[in-house]
Amino acid sequence: MTLQREEPTHFGAGPAQLPTEVLQQSAKDLINFNNLGLGIGEISHRSKDATKVIDDAKAHLKELMNIPDTHEVFFMQGGGTTGFSSIASNLSAAYLGKTGKVGTAGYLVTGSWSQKSLEEAKRLRVPTEVIFNSKDYNNGKYGSIPPESEWAGKVKDGQFSYVYLCENETVHGVEWPRLPECVTSNPDIELVADLSSDILSREIPVSQYGLIIAGAQKNIGLAGLTLYIIKKSILEDIKKASEEEIHKAGLPITPIAFDFPTVVKNNSAYNTIPIFTLHVMDLVFQHLLKKGGVKAQQFENEKKADILYTSLDQFPNFYNMPVDKSCRSKMNVVFTLKKEGLDEKFLKEAAELNLTGLKGHRSVGGFRASIYNALSVESVQKLANFVREFAEKNA
């Protein structure tokens, strides 16, 4: 068996395509890591070699994202769904520890993932408030973000333990073009953001976030592990709230394996961290650093998005673009065909050109091209060419 492969053009939303050189190195390390005679998946998660993987991954991420000393990095099992519950319990405890009061978790709902995060917080009996649901501003459909002026008053007048947003909605192709100023300018509110599908795709001001989470399997690695970037002050606030106080307040007590201060204290290895998965993530970080960092990747991503959206927009009578141009995702391009009966033909002919992973999410149908970091400009250009040719032949 060879470790060589033809470079794929796979547009799946996750698990997603990874750089070939990352997979080649990780395959070798799975057999024999650092000439130990053991694969990386076989070594103790508390060994020196494993600890170095953890520390290197943290260091490379801090370099890539210019993470300030005010914030801590850690890794935890699970994906975004695990994050929904751990956010709700940890951040509500932090607010209790800081103020002695029970706060309200505010949610900015722009798609299915922010909606699911809201539902999980409610299920855990954390007090919640929907600051806005973008469906209410767009004829009952996702695809836009309402002007901040129309909902900022709720943020100003509320007592929020945190305000949550999903920065890029993978299913609905909606991406926040900028952070909400009414949240970032308020020192009493912690901004919590899910960046699972656009982490490291563009430069962001980390200091403005209270907490960032990102599941690995969309843009930076394999499924099973999530990275967290958190203000150190929030960790201290969580510690201030005892389990008895949390229980009396009617808030959920976080399971020990997902208690943020516990995970950080044990350098992400309180329980058995999937060290091979983290190693793949770190190889992706190193790959990005060699490319020139996030700034260089952002330039490339903007070029890819422009290429594909330009091709789709050339045929407004053939392709339906459901997302407002002001908040179109540069990672997940969603579209449908206006002419019925052509969906299967589109997928079949695309697959014949090795353009795979284009079927839309089962909840919305249509098509979705996830043009994550690992997709080259040439791959996206190939898809853009097909988009044009298909419209011309089938109009």
C-alpha cells in the first residue's frame, strides 16, 4: 500500500478533506512515532512524548492566532454538541462565582447549530433568552443576520451570563462578517463563539472573546476532539462557585471530565486524551504556519469564495442563492437549482469529475460546497467551471 494519492476534490462539510502531507506524516507516526517503536496511538497520554504533543499543539495554535496571555488553550473530547452542554454549565457557574447571582444565557440564533446549542442549554435548565432568531427577520428562513440596531437594546438591558453565537453556520451557509459591537464593547458580557467550521480560516481578534470552541473535523483535523480558547478570568470565576452553591442555584453541575478548570489544571489530560487525533491537529497547525499563517490562508480563502460565488451568481435564473450577500459563508457555499429534476444529474456529473461531497445537509437539501482550508484554489476553480458548464447545458 502506498501513501501517495491523487489530490482529492472533496467538498464534504465534515469529516472533511485534510492536507495530504498531514495524512502521510500521521500515517507514519501511527506506526512508529519518534522512533519509539510504538505508534502515537499506543503511548501513554501522560508520557513525555504525549505531553510534548499537547504543548506543541498549544504553542502552534497560539502562534497562528496570536492568542494573548489573558487566554488559555485546552483540548477536550467530543465535538460541537459536547461543547453546547459544557458551555452552558461552565459559563453559568462562572457568572454565579463572579456575581453570586444566576445570569441568563443569551443566544443569537442564525442557523441550526446555534438553535441546537440553545436547546441544549434549555434542556439543562440553564436560564436562557433568545436575543434574536434570524428566521423572524427573513420570512421564517435562515439566510440573513438582522442589523445590530434592531436587537442591540436587548443586550444592553439584559443581565447575561454569556452571549453565544455560531460564527459560521455550516448547514445554512451563514457567517458573521464581524462581531456584534454591543457584545464586545460590554465588559460585563462574555462572548462565546462556536468556530468549528471557520477556525483558522481568517484572522480574528481573540481578546474580544470570552470563550472560543472549535470541533476539529471540519477545518483542522479528525473527529473526536475540540479545541477551546478561554479567558483565564473565567476559569477563576468557575472555581469560585462550589458544587453546593451551583446546586442551590438550580444550575447543572458539570461532569468532572468537562469541567474547564479541571481540564486546564491537568493540561488536557485529566482523562485519556485521543493523542493521535491531537497530533493530526498539530500537524495541520504546522502545515498552516509553513504556508504563511492565517493571514496567507485568509487571502487564499477569500479568493476561493470569490471564484465560486461569482460563477453561481452568473446564472440567477438557474441557481438559487438563499443567503444574503452580506453574510455569505466563505467556508460553506449553499445553493439550490431552480429547475426541478436536475439534482441527481448535477451530483452524478460532478462525481464523474471527482467533485464529491456536494450534497446539501439532509435538513435543507440542495447543495453545499465546503471550501475549507485544505481545498486548493485549483479545486475550487474546477468546481466553478463545472457550475457554469452545467447551467449552460441545462438552462
